[in-house]
Amino acid sequence: MPAIDLITVIILYATSLAILLVGYLTAISSEDIIRLLIALELMFGAVFMSLIPLFSLCANVSFAIAILTIFTSGGELLVLIAAIVIQDRRKKDISTSSITIGGDNV
């Protein structure tokens, strides 16, 4: 089984970190739920990308982590889509300024 060289691993992790940071910054500054959803999917994509080098070293552990990440990402996506639908039906708006938690505006 060919191993990935160190330069490729560094490039993959640097790209994964850059995508993760873009996702975090987008999530922090998002003004509607759709942008928040896109930001969270970017973060999960970065996690998937960081698994690539692990498959060359320990495939079984990497596969288990990938399966766990896939189920987590799928569950998160379903919850967010349901939140978008509920928010749109209640408020006829998907901006995050209209979301309230415990009576407090977020």
C-alpha cells in the first residue's frame, strides 16, 4: 500500500484548515439560516478532507471515523433543513435576527 508523502499531507491539512476557517467565519457572520447551513457543510467537508491522509496509515480507524462523520453530517443536515422549513412557515423570513431563544433575540 503506497503511503502519502509528507508534502501531500501538509497540503491536504492546510487546505482542510483553510476551509474550516472559512466555514467558522461564515457561520459567525451569517445573517440567514441558508448561509449558516452552507457554513456548517463547509466545516464538515473540511473534516472529511482531513481524513484522507489517515486512510493511507490506518484504513480501519479512518473508515470508522468517516462513517461516524457521515452520520453526524447527515443528521445535522436534516435538523437544519427542518429548522429552515419551520422558520420560514412561522416568520415568512429566514434571517437569523428573527430567531428567538427563550424569549431573547439572538
